[in-house]
Amino acid sequence: MRTAIGMGAMLFLAACGGGDSNEIASGTVTDADGKSVDYRVTQSGDGDTGNISIKTDEGEMQFGSGAANAKMPAGFTLYPGARLTGGFDSKADGKTATMANFEVAGKGADVIAHYRKQAEAQGMTIKGEMSSPGNIILTAQQDKPVKRSVQITAADSDGKVVGTIMAQTGG
């Protein structure tokens, strides 16, 4: 699937112009271990709703720009007033990965406090917090009933916060 994802990333720029869902590539790729995988790459939307999907028998990955492509991890809600700006969603081998980019007027410390409270309310353990002038990163993890982790970044920039929330479940 890594080979198909890499191909999809290269095709992303070429696919940004169409408005309807359409196939932009398909075929079979062979990875470094000699395993062959059939893939299909489709494109849909345009501009802020543009999306690329790469699908194989092993799983699917979707990414693009705008709120239509960003998915918040289970149990987390967007910081009040925040606007989703993009992201991706991936599923393979019983594992999921999500990323949502956002921006909001405010301070990074307030955004991090919001997500810290949500992580702790779900029984997640805070594993670390790093900060430098204008930037904060928070990581949390839960091992049971399902292994999952989350990382939130918040960067202060001219009175607004630009951030990302990434999560992995399974494995």
C-alpha cells in the first residue's frame, strides 16, 4: 500500500482540477518485497472540497483540502470556533489513522487545554507536552480497551492558532 500511496501523492497535483469523482490511475504495483497489489486512485471535488482516494485490497487512504476531508478522532470535538482546513483518513489491516488541520482565533495554550481535557475524559494518559515560544505539542495514549494515540499541535500566529490533531487506533 505504501507504493500506491506514494503514487497517489504524486498524482494529487495533477488531479486538483476536476469536479466529479473519476479514476485517475489504476493498476498493479510490486513492492520491494515482491508483493503485488492492485490499486485504484480516484479524484473528486475541486478547491476546498478536492479529495484523492487510494484504494487497495489492504485498505484505503483519503486526503485533500477543506473540511470535507478532515475527520476528528473518535471522542474529540473541534475547539469552539475553529475551522477545519484539511486532513486525511487511512484504514488498513485493522488500523486507522486520521489527521485534521484547523485554525481558530485564540491562543495555543487554550486549544491544548481543550484537547487535554478531552483526552483525559476518555481515559487516555498524557505522555508528553513540549512547548517553545508560540508552539505546543501534546501527546496522549490509551492501551485498553483498544490501543490508540493522539498528538495535537498548536502554533500561535498573529492572534490565531494553526493546529493539527493526529490519531492512530489499533496495532
